[in-house]
Amino acid sequence: MDYIPPQIFLCFSGKDRKTVVQSMMHHLKNYGMNIWYDYHETLLGDDLYESNFKNGILKTKYAVVILSDNFSSSKMANKELDLIYYQRNNNNITIFPIFYNINPNLLPHRYRWIKKLKYREVTKRTGTLSTCHQIVCKILGDLIDNINLQSHKNDLDEYFDDSYFKTMVEFYRKIDKNNLNAKIATLFSIYFYIKYHCLQKIPKFIECIFDRLISYTKLSIKLDNRELQIMERCIIFIIINNQYLVK
């Protein structure tokens, strides 16, 4: 059975669905993330509490909250946020706050607590891809930590008893930190070596992440070095999650 990543709930005003929401969902889905999106998960006549709250928020590990000028007028979005806030206070959920075309300093008082969290400001000009990188990177880091190997998560060759793999990792570490394209090419080589020379199955969402990164980077990083961190964490997760490869 394939590994399914933790569920992400999207909390937003319906008026923002065709602008920022669908863009974020598009990128996260392309990275193989497990998205709860009411437009896809509910049907006409469904009980919204049963669908959005019990099957959505209460089974969710992460929530993307998209605040905009439209949010305060959405009764459903505010009810969702109240439950998300309750879940966070009980350490059941991680929130990714997104401010879309709104000044965080001008938030209504009831939302001011969100400013205490690390947030991202998004506009039509900036797009949502870089923000989605932050989300994917965070989730991968949490998955690694949950395997209780956090203290060793940067030592790739500690987990894989293979001379070629260790040579590639050693080479990767020696590449100048500013030579991002050489580093990304080496990470792709390491990934493909694992994929085609190991018998164990790679989780589908990891394959989605690499396929997507290949499709738009073409081994040339243009946004930031977050792509490198995502790929490093993917490789670490593959290895430490695969008992056959762990020493």
C-alpha cells in the first residue's frame, strides 16, 4: 500500500476560490499532497458540518488559512477558522497563514493572533508557488521528525550502506553552497540511483515532487534554494522510511 501524506485543509472565502485558492491547490496537488478541498470532497445536499468539520478539519494535520478582504464576511470560513484555532491550541494541527492582497497590520481584531505565526503575503504578482514550497518543505521535515531520527537527519550516508551512494553524498557536500545548479543536478542523480537500483517502492507523493521539480526547474533554480531543501528531505524520507535500507 502506498504511503499517503498527512491531510491539508484549505480554509478560505468562496470569493477567493478562482484567484488564489485554485492556484495553491494546483501546486500542492502536483506535489502529491493530500488536500481536503470542499469543492471536490462535498456534493449537493451534504451536511457541511459532517463534511468540512468532521471529515475535514478534525482529520487534518495541517491547515492553509487564506485571509483576504473577503474572509471576514464568510460565515463558513470563520466557523472553520474557529475550529482550526481550537485544534491548534490542543496541538492537533499546524496552521499555514496566507495573507492575500491584504495588509496584516489591518486585520480585524479577531484574527490578530494569526500574526504571531510565521505567515506569507501573496498577491497576483508574486503567485503561490514559492509559498507552496514552504508548505511542502515543512511537511517533509515533520515526517522525518516523526520517525524519531531528527538528530541525524542531515547525515544521509548514515542510513544507506552503499558505496556509490555515499560517494555521491560526499560529492554533494563538497559543492560550493552558491553553485545551486550543480547541487540540484547531483540530488537528482542520487534520487534516480535510489529509484532504479533499489528494490523497495518509493512513495507516490515523493515521485510527484521530483517529477514536478524536474518539469519546471530543468535543473536550473530560478526562485530560491527551497527546492534543494525539499529534495534533500525527500531523499532522507525515502531512506529512513524504508526499513530494508536502514542499517
